Amino acid sequence: MMKLGEGGDGEGLGVGGDEPKKPEQTSAQIWRSPRGVFFISATLTVFCFLSHFFYLLLVEPSQSSALLKESIFAYSSIPLFIGMVFFVAAILSFRKIKYYSTFQVIALMVVIIFGSLIIHGLIVFHTYLLRTLYGIYGLLP
């Protein structure tokens, strides 16, 4: 005697009729994993610092520039603020990874280097603003 759902000629409630199908393995799940989030945020951290650096190289504060020096520094600090968010995201996502590979440890060191440069750039920007706008000379001689 055959049970309902076994064998048959494809009619009725056969195999797969009402059963949910397994989700397909896609590459989107890789980017949601802690490893994927780490590599994306690490890449964006490096990109934000380099965009800040190249912006300062392209728009050198000189006499021929139409922008003021304060506005140039303010515009160039926008990628630093964004990079700080990605730096924190990279550190937090690295902590969620269970097993580290050598490449991930090297990438973490690169992220820490560029993250410290981002922090240094933000400190210099705030110090410059305090000196020029408010006349405070507390941090630097």
C-alpha cells in the first residue's frame, strides 16, 4: 500500500507539491557574514582616507584657489567622518569572526593604520578650527 506523497505519476500531492523549497545559496549571504562586512568596511575605511588625502592634494590651499582655507579643510574632513564610521564597523565585525585567516589579520593591521590616520586627521581638523575660529591654543604650541 502506498502512502500519499510517495511515488505516483506526478499528479495530486506528490513530492514537492506543498513542501517549501530550500533557499538557494547566493553570494548575497557572503556579504552579510561578519567576514564580508569586515572586508567591505575595511575597504571603505581605506577609500575614505585616500579620498581625503587626494582631495587635499588636488585643492591645495593657495592664492589661486577660489575656496577659503577653512572651507577646504571642512570639505576634506567629510570623508574622515565617514571613514571613522567604517573604521568602527570594521573593528566590530572583526570581533565577530570566529576563525581568523592570515589575510584577515593583515587586513586588520591595514585598517588600524588607516583608522589611526583618520583619527589623527580629525584631531588636526578640530585643532585647526579651535585655533582659527575661537583663538584657543591649548593643544598645540
